[in-house]
Amino acid sequence: MNDRRPDDLGAHISIDYPHEIQTVLEVPDLGKTMRFTIQNLSLYTASVHGKSYIVLLVQSVALEELRVALHLSKEHFYCGIQVPFHITLSRVVDSA
């Protein structure tokens, strides 16, 4: 069963979160190929929301450089918690 919403982005690597950038910026590298290295397949539990996800952890100097070009820190934070670059594959649904 496909329970994805029509506005669901699908697989992607986030470079920022809404609290980091309040306005739409011109992205300097739009259309550029960004390289990344898959580091690990992992179960990640977001402590802020208590939801668990299966993710591919990725490393990318190019994405770090893009964040710096957007006047953000190299590291990715959500609600004060460092979040590594990743591709979400699935949300773990509690069967109970």
C-alpha cells in the first residue's frame, strides 16, 4: 500500500531545516551534481519527536560547503541536536 501524500518529497538529502533559513535564498549551486559517500545503513530515532527511521547516513564535503555558502554552519542541527546528512528510506511504524 502506498500511503505517501502527494506533497511528500520522497528521497532527498536535506541541507537545511525551516528554523535555519526563514526566506527563500538563491542557491549558488542549483543544478550542480553533488557527490556524497554512503557511510552506513542505520536505524535513527529522532529524540525530538520519538519517531524512528531507517536511513542511509551519508558524508559530503560538497553539501557542507553549500551550507557554508548559505551562511549556515557546516553541521546540520534540528532543535539543537546535530543531525548527520542522511537519506530517509522508511519510517518505522509501531505495530501495536
